[in-house]
Amino acid sequence: MTNPHSAFYAYIEYRIRYLIYKGFLELKGIPRSMRHYRVKLREK
């Protein structure tokens, strides 16, 4: 049986990566999985 929250976590990770690639967030670390990197708002 899968974790009922796995779809939610996958969606959150997808949205974070999308915002990183669009330039809204900055990434620090390796974008392997959410526990391997940190994000913050990009300063304008």
C-alpha cells in the first residue's frame, strides 16, 4: 500500500521545481529530492 500523501508530496515538489526553473525561487543543494536542497525567494 502506498502512502496516501505521496501524490501531495509529488505535486509540492513539482511546483517548487517549476518555481525554481522560472526564477521565482533560488536553490541551494542538489535537486535530487526535496530533502537534498533548500529554497528561498529570489531577491529582485
